[in-house]
Amino acid sequence: MAASKAVAMTALLVICIAASYFIITSPSFWTGPTVINEPSYIQFPTPKFTPEILLSAPRRSPAKPDPNGKLAVYTVSTYSFELHQKTSEIKVIDIASGLSSLITNEKTASEPNWLGAGAELPWLREGEKGSTELVVGNVEKAGQIYVAGTVHASISNVKLTSLSTGQIAVAFTAKSWPNGTLYNEELEPKKLSTARLYDSTMVRHWDKYVAPQKNAIWYGKLEKTNGRWRLGHLSNALKNTRLESPIPPFGGENDYDISSTGLLFVSNDPSLNPAFNTKSNLYFVPVEDFSETPSSKPRMFENEALQGAASSPVFSPDAQSAAFLQMEKNGYESDRNRVVYVPNLSSERASSRTRLVKIQTGQDEWDLSPGSAAFSPDGSMLLLVVEEKGNDILFKVDLTVSLTDSPSHPEPLTGAGAVSDARPLRVASNELFISSTSLIDNSIYTILDPDQPSEARIISSNSRDGTSFGLSRERVSEIWFQGAGDYQVHALVIKPSNFSENQQYPLAYLIHGGPQSAWTNSWSTRWNPAVFAEQGYVVICPNPTGSTGYGQGFVDGITESWGGQPYDDLVKGFDYIKGQMPYVDTDNAVALGASYGGYMMNWFQGHPLGRAFKALVCHDGVFSMANQISSDEQYFPNHDLGGPYWKSRDIWERWNPARFTGNWSTPMLVIHNELDYRLPISEGLAMFNVLQERGIDSKFLTFSDENHWVLKEENSLVWHTVVLNWINKYVGLPPYKEQRVSDIDMMTG
């Protein structure tokens, strides 16, 4: 009965989110647009925000406006715990009214786009025997679709650009054999042996064994004849180059760009082993005819001062110049991104190949690290998404000024929240269509004029600014406290929806991974602070030394000090909470963390702060520093710990949690997954063995089909149930719910 009621309430939530109207309030922590332009519907009672609601709420993609700025297309997926299946839809939203309409609900439909200036929409869908079909539909002619072409492989990251009337260049990415031909796993004969033989690392990457097939960018031409588009000959732009793009394991559409003049992409430097190096380069492939193979090899653009990772390549609107981001240091994945401009893609003169974009705040060089770059529609500005003090903010930089001897000053265009995508609203207009999220809303679409950012207009909020989830801005705030040195540390605070200043609530102290990362005002279906708050906790999410968004010096402060300054900051934070936040019951506190946050749980165990918590949760954390030698990307521990183990053993051992297992005494839930090749499962097993041998209350949870993260909805629901039941038990809160035996193999001693 209880399960049926939960499913019914979840279904009701989906209805609430799908159609709603709400006027946003603006507490001091929040800045930005205040009115959502959506139609009004009947309001429904809001259920308590639970893991089921988190995981089954509709997930919208960033939206792409049409060339006229009237419609925007997006995908939305919804998981049903009643049917145990996911539905996927492609929809378009009318920008003026906020109303959405369905284009298709085919299960495998994905990656919608716009063709030319009309109402035609192409998208991908799975074909037979591992192939992919490029389907074309029309927003004005519902149900009338046709196949414009079939690619005999799994493809993704499609991009289009107009060439002339009736001709559009198309590019996509797909796995390819070393000889440059498409790879289709379903067409490969079954091998008689499962053996793999390597003569070079890396052997495994993230959650897969490295294979001969590599990512490649393919291109071709769509031509319209007799009223229909047809996909022509396809070419591999990376054939016989030893280059790979997108860069694994997380590279995607932001690793390349397309224009009428060719392709722009980033790739790891082929002369260096990617297990020990982060250096990647920008390449340009001139394409004179998209129906033919490239006439020249990729042309590399390099700035000698920058030897680190390159990312976010983009063409200027006239396709004659480009911009990209690159780090200075090879081997340091969290170095600051510099903005690089390529003034003339056709130039062969090395002296004019690239220029650093000068950006300052006051008299100092800008110390923040952009995560993505794009040109404004008129090419006069660069639009940069930058993490700053817990928000992912869109900035504009005047390119005409910054390329002179006078540096440009970055101007923020957005405030609280996290921008995930920004693109022109329409052709020949500087207005922008922005997709974003926040801690209370999983999808927001906004129209913004860079010249008048204060007048930004929200056209759609997926959750009515959180009200469909029972969340509100009033329950999200921030604190700053004195760190271990002469600096302040920032933390986000999330309170339960029934919060009262006159009551006390147990503390959930959430430690982020990375370690060069941060808690931000953004939505996530993993480690969503609101889920913990709605159980009855005050959730504190600190960003100690090593966190991003507070300047590069703060990021670099964790180098060779994993258990040093960050731990001291967290001690200071706990003391601040205890002394300055009377509504937080620090005598009933729990701490949780994943990856580096899991490392910190083990460090807590061996040090005094660990005794302040009733229970800990360690997800895929580090137990033995020396075991990081078995990880995939060796440049990471080599940088953070001062060099390889045999050259810097004292630092590796100084911050090794395993040294302090004799002090462990706090109950701990250990979670570690079998496909985690970043931190192999032996780390979690070692923790659990220590806890068990020492007689400490402990449990071990593992998923055979998950990696460093738990992504599958049914697995994630089990994860949340086990975690919440574990911590609630120790602070006196009721269990979240009974764990169904059918969901999990329970082994009891």
C-alpha cells in the first residue's frame, strides 16, 4: 500500500511539473530573473521530496532555439518506478507562451536539431543491427517523418551548419577502427578468447578497458531534392592521423565545432602517453567540399606558453577565426583555463597563429577558470561560463578590447544558479537563450540580452522554481567561516522545508569529491543535498582548500596537502557550525563523501574530527594512497602528491589514511562499485575488512554494473535507501523506508 501511494504521488508530481505557473521570490542569496512566463494550471498538493521524486522527475536537456527565435527543441526523459522503464520524448516549446508540444516519443529518439530556417527537425534513432538513422520531421506536420540517411554504427554529437540553399554540412562522432573505418560492435564476430594484451598503459579508463577502436569525427552533406533531405557520402576527418576526438572518457559535442570552412577540434597530443600527460592541442581541418574526403591533414594551432589540456573549440560567426581554452601546465587537470584566440585560421605564419585573450579584474589578471567558451552572434564578444563562489555564471568579455594592449574586464550576465548552455536566440540578434539549473530546480530556460542582463526573462521552469518538489529558495543559503589560514571558506546550507529557527536538526556534513571541485548552486541526481535535508537534516556543503571557483591559488592549496589544509578547514567549519548555528544539533551529526570526499571520510576516521560524528558514509573513496598506482590517469596522483610514488614516497605516505586505521572507531557504510577503474574496488573492500576486524558497526554496498558513480535509476534508489536508512538510524530519525529484499542481495553474518 505504501509503495502504491508513493508511486501515485510521484505521478502527481510529474503532472505538476509538466504544466505550472509561479511568481518567484528573491531572497538575498538569489539574484536573477523573477518572473516565469508559463500558463496557469490547477495547483496540486506537493509531496515530500524523496529519492523517488528526484529520480523520476522529468529530466530536460538544454534547449536549442530555431533560427527565428520562436520555438526551441529539447528532449525530456522520465523514469517510472511503477513500470520500471524510461520514456523519452522530443518536444518543442513556444518561446512566447511557454507551451510545449510533443514531436515524438520514440524510445530511441535523441539529439534533435533544426534544419535551415524552416520548421524541419532532424534527430537520431536506433536502426537495425547497431545502425543509426537520421530522421527528419516537421513541427507543422505532426507524424510525418522520413529517414534521410542511415549510418551503420552508433553515432552521437551531431552538429549542422548551413552551406547554401538546399545544402547543409553535418558532422558527428563515432568509434572507428585504426584504419579509419566505422566500428559497429553488433556486426563484429564473437571472439573465441577474452584475452587482452597490452604493451602500453593505460589499460583501463574510467569504466572500460581500452580497445583499438577510437573516437573520430565524421562529416558529410545533407542535400534537399524533391522536397526531402538526403545524407550523402561520409568521411572520417581523423583518418590516418593518430588523433582522437572527442577526448575520452567525458569528451562530447564540446570537443569539436563545425562551420562552412571545416572542422575544429581538440585531441590529446599523440606523441605523449595520456596516462601520464594532459596535454592536448587544437586542430583545424579545412573542408572545401563536405561531400569529399579532406584534401589536407589537420592543422595544429599551438601557443608555446600553454602545455596543458585544451577544450571548448569554437568558430567565430564568420568562420575565419576561432577561440578555445587551454591550461598552462601539462599533467595538471585542474590548472586554470586561459582563453586563446586564433585570429586567422588560414594563416600559416606561426607568429599570428594564436593570441592569449587579456582579461583582468581591477589591476589583476582574472584568476578564475572558464569552463566553456562561445562567440556572441556578432563576433564582438566571448561568452564564458565560469564557476565563481558556488555558482556557474555566464560572463561576457569584449574581444575587440582584450586583443589590444588594454585588457578586457569580464562582466557577469547571470547570477545565482548554474548555466549549462547559452546560444543565440535567433539569427542576427545578440539575445541569448540560456539553459540552467539550481539547487531547487532541475531545468530553467531564460531569454537574456547581454546589454540588459537585469531584464532577463524566464520562459520555463521545470519545477515552478522548486515548488513542485516542495523546495524553496528560502531554504537555501550560504555561510563563510575562517579557514585554517588567512582566508574565508564558503559553504552552502540547505534546510528542510519544515524548518523552524526554534528547533534543532541533526547535521549532514557533505564533503565533495575532486578534490579540485566544488559544491555549486546546481541540480544533480547524485548527491542532491535537498534529499538529505528533507529527511530532517540541516545540510552543510563546505568548499575547503582545493575547491574551484575561489581563485587558482585556493585550488592549488591542496597540492601535496590532501589531509592537511582541507581537513583543517573542515574542522574549522564544524566548530563554526557548533558555535554559530544554534538550530544545528552537532551532537547528532553525520558526514558523507564520495571519491576525495570518501578519502576524507577515511581521514576523519583516523583523526579527532571523526569522533564528532555518529556515523560516516564513504562512497568509492581512497583507502591506501599507494593503491592509486592502479588507477587509470596516473598524472593525477603524480601531480597532487609531488611525483611518482618512488620519487615522492614521503608525501604519498604522509597523507595515507591507511596509516591511521588503529584510530578507526566510528560506524561507517562503505560503498564501492565493480566498474570503478578510477579507484578500484579493492579500496572499498580494504576499508570494510578493517572496520569488521576492529568490530566497528559497518556495512558494504556494491553494484556490479556501476562505475565511480551510481547512474541507473533502480540502483540509485537502492543507494539512497541504504544511505538514508544508515545515517537516520544513528541520529534518531525514522528510517527512510524498508529495503525490499527483491532489490538487493543481502549477506548477513
